[in-house]
Amino acid sequence: MPELPEVEVVRAGLEPAVAGALVTAVEVFDQRSLKRHSALEGPFVQLLEGRRILAAARRGKFLWFPLSGAERSERPRALVTHLGMSGQVLLRTPGVEESGLLRIRVHIEHPQHGEFWVNFVDQRIFGSMAVDALVPTADGHPGGYFGFADAGSSASTASPGVSPADGEPADAWRWRIPSQVAHIARDPLDLAFDEERFLHALARRRTGLKRALLDQTLISGIGNIYADESLWAARLHFEYPTDRLPRSRARGLLVEVRHVLEKALAEGGTSFDAQYVNVNGASGYFSHSLNAYGQQGKPCPRCGTPIVREAFMNRSSHLCPRCQRRPRARRVAPV
């Protein structure tokens, strides 16, 4: 499943073409890709056609595209996109036939760059598109990461608790988030990520470290690949109890999480097959930099011990048994 680096690569690739573009037509080829669209919002196609896309935004693994309203009094909405297991958002020149399973096509016209097709291709139909209402963020910060659309904007320098609710300026959408994404925690690359709040919440959990890293309500954007890589880098076993983890080691783990995500992002994400590609159909190459995930049987790059794969929550964890020793069992006080 695409994780933060892969989704951010897609967002960054789309932004120059979609920010400021007018939606001229929408074609839905498979209604199953609208499973998260609420009929209460209105017809999907009608909510998109004639609207202008204001930006390309992301929080964790979720993408959304704020939309202009037909009237200023209309409640703000966004096109929300989730890639699921195999979803792809591809930028195409009009007339180019899609080789994959095309589910939705959005026709756009950009004032500088001209016409494009934004194709939503999804092999397994776990991904989706939906038009959703934008709601104010709980912490008063911008809703997510907007890329270069943030440059020079007050959104990137907003103070905690400051919201443009009074007066509703034209860029009020920056301080909002789709209602479907509101429960998702900020990701560790978000400028508004509250490190102290995260560390405090982590210490209060009574679970294993990897379970905590995969909990999108605690910290978003991290999946199986980057959890394994971060835990290997921090020399921590995936079952290490969160409530027993020293604060200094928790802070060090967060450093490694950010480093792994940033490196993967710089290398275009991780591609093991054709399911993940960027908006131009190209694969990422972080798979060549993996130290633990998928490396079972190979020597640990740090100590030479063979990497092992262990069962974890109906999936697998990859680790070095020497560098990442299993934590001792909790001591039970005698009755």
C-alpha cells in the first residue's frame, strides 16, 4: 500500500498541473471507485464540473484537492483521493489511451499549461475518489501539506490557535481538512506536527512500537515498509512496549522515522511492482536502499547477522535479531 513518500510524490507531481485548473468534465467508468462518496453531498460529477482546483494537499496517505465554490456562501469542499492498495493517479495528455484499469477520468484545463486528463487507475478497487466537505482543523493550523502553494502564504506561518474563521479570506480552505480525513493524525513531516504531544501519547499507550507507528490516529503516513526501516535504524524490536520506552529512545525513533521518510521521498518512494508509480508512470527506487524490509536472509548492513521475517498482525515484520533484540517479558508482581 502506498505510504507517505509515495503519496507525496504523486501530490507533488500533480500540483503544477492541477492548482488553478478548471474541471471541464468528469467520466466515471466504475461506480465502485465512488464507495466513499456520500450521496448526501450531491452527485459526484455535478460537484466537480465547473469548479476550479485550488491546490493539491496531503496528510499522511490521503490526498485532497480543495475546490472553488459556485457561490461564496457555498460550503467548501474538496476532491478526496485515497490510493488504497493499488490506486494510481496519472497525468495524461488528452487522447492517450490508458493501459491500466481506468476507473475515473477528470478533464482539466490549466490557464498556463493547457488541457490534461487526470486518470484514476485502480487494479483492485480498494482506492476511491469522493467529494467531501471541508471542516476547520482542530488545532487551528493548516490542514496538511500543500507544497509550493504554501510559499509566501500566511498558512505556512500561522500561529497555534489562529484561524481565519472571522471574515473568511479567500484562502480559508488552507485551515480546513476533509471530514473523512479529520480523524487522521498529522504526519511527522507536517510543519504542524506536535512532537511533544506525540511522545506523550506514545508513552501512554500499552502496545508494541510497530502497532503504535501503524496507528494513523496517533501518527500518520507510516506503513509496514517504513515502520520496519525506522525500527531497524533505531535498533528497536517491533514488540518493544511503548510505555516502557525511555523518552530519549522515543525521540531518537522519531528522528529515524523522519530520516527514512525523507530519504524515501528523495528517491521517489518504494516500488516493488507496477502497482505504485508516479503521475508519469515511473517507479520509485527506494527499494534499493532498504535495510530490513523484504531483506530476509540477507546480512544486516550493520552487523552482518541475517535479517529475519516474523509474523505480525496478518503480515510480516523484518528485523535484525542481534541489533533489535526482543524485549524481556513484563515482570508480574507476586500475589
